[in-house]
Amino acid sequence: MNYLMSFLFCGFVCLLAQLIYEYTRLTPGHITCTFVVVGAFLDLFHFYDELVKIFHAGALLPITSFGHSLMHGAMHMTEEFGVFGLAMGMFDLTAAGISSAILFAFLIAVIFKPRS
């Protein structure tokens, strides 16, 4: 059942993104940023934690989860360090993902050459 629920949530997010892309003039970058903001907004009111309880890993895979991680870390560190905890918390939970994306992008850029 966990697999089905995960598949349904991820599929819904992908379907929503595809419909927005097809029927609006938004670029993939705009859609990605919008989904990150929606994930952060849902975590602000603790709705995203409920989605994780219902859809398990399916709610942790899409781009909305990145916004959830940013906001979740920021709110947690703000409780401990006040205003200075905002930046510390945002990058605390997402540092591994950002670092690996930079590393893998660099490795791909070194290995492959552009065709132009």
C-alpha cells in the first residue's frame, strides 16, 4: 500500500506540473520555483508533515519536498537560535542535496563535452 500511495502522490505532482506547463506560458524553471514555494508554504502550516504521514516516501521525492526541507530546517533552528537560525536551518537539512548536485554537475561537465 505504501508503494501505491507514494506513486499516486508523485504522479499527481508530475501531472500537475505537466498541465501547468502545457496550458500556461510558464517555463520549467518557473514551475519548479513555484513547487518549492508551495512545499515551503505547506510546511509553514504543518500540512506537509501530514502529507508525509499519508504518502510516506512519495511526499519526500518531488520538488515540493525541497521547500518543505528548507522551511522545516529554518523553523527548527529559529526556535533554538532566533533570527540567526533562519539561514543556518535552511542549509542544514538541504546541504547534502545541494552539495551532491554541485558535485555531480561538475563531474558531468568534466567528463562530457558540448556538441557545439
